[in-house]
Amino acid sequence: MITFFIATGSWNSVSIGLDGEESAGFGMEFLKRVHEGLKQTPGKKVLVIGGGNAAIDVAISSLRLGASEATMACLESREEMPALPWEIEQAIEEGVKIMPSRGPHKVIKSNGEVTGMELVRCTSVYGKNGRFSPCYDNATTEIVEADAIMLAVGYSTDLKFVAGTLKTERGLITVDPETQLTSLDGVYAGGAVSHGPATVIEAIAAGKRAAAAMNANMVSSEAAGKQEEKINEPFLKI
């Protein structure tokens, strides 16, 4: 049996409906360009919206490319930030300013040019049911100066290529958590395409589970095939 493993990741930028969002850039697109050889910083004062590892990569890359300032603003408190602890420490060591418990409100412009963003205090990120439901203190706002704003608040998967073939739910491919098997026999999936953006370690773990399941399935199929050959083997004539 031919088996497949789908690990296409989450690359589509997510719009957050921010006032003035059309003047902001998307973090993943910037990082892709850096990987391709970009040597120019997006601005002198860069504000990154997001608290994950990608947001940190954008901020650090901006500084390394020549930005004089790089600031991260995220909804989560410092303890809730989704970025790995050592990533946060590295960002601070490299000069990134982190502003936790802040949400983007609107982009500030002057003569058509971005000059900053108004942030609002975020009092909580999740509701009582544990779902994403941020609450704000609209009376507490502040403006951060920036000539470049980069959004790194999350990414979605592109599942057009499996439409009508595999079972999906909430924009992700549905899999068996033990084997990574999808709704179609012989097709496995793992990483961000099945559980959403997470760490590389989690993606590797999904790949290992899928590899073990695929190997077990092939061994089982091979054994079944040999057994069938033995049953159908003609009697020898004496």
C-alpha cells in the first residue's frame, strides 16, 4: 500500500480587522523574504504585534538587519506568552522591548505614513470556558512610535488541496492523535496542518508517531500478503 504524510504547515496570514491594517506587514512573509536573502530592515522603529516564536523572530531579525528599535506587543501577560521561555530571553538580550497585556487598537499615520500604533490594555485573553475571548480596558491606551508594523498574530492552513477528500475541522485536518492517520486509509498528517501552529518539537513528535504507524501498517500488510500467498499455494503433485 502506498502511504502519504501531509505536513504542509500553516502559512496563510490571518487578518485581525485592525483599523489601518492595510499599512501593516505580515511577519511570516517578512521572515520568508529574510530567508531568501533580504538585507533591508522593514523600518527604523519596528513594532511587532504577537507574542509567539514567529513574532520574536521578526523582532530579532529586524534588529539584526539594522532597525534601531524593535518592540513586541501582545495580548498575553509575560507568563502567558506562547513563545518559548528561552526565545523570550534571547529577544530581551538582543534588545527587543516586550510589552505584554496590550492589544492593537489602530494604526497611527501622518501624511499617509505610519508613525505608530495605539495600544489598549488587555485585562484577560481567555474566557471562563478557556476559549480565546480577550477583554480590554478601553480607558487605558498608549501610543508606541513606529514606522513599520508587522503582524505575527497567527497563521492558518491552506486546505484547498484536500477539500472533499479528507475530514477537516476548524481549518485543520482531523487525525487520530495516536497514529496521525486521517479519515482516508494510508494518508497521515502532522504538524501545524493537523494541530495548528506550535513548536518544531511537537511537529517532529507527530512525524515520529506517523512513521511508527505507517511502518506497523506496512509490516502488517506484508505479513497478510504472505499469509494469503501461502493459503493459495497449489498442492505439489507426487
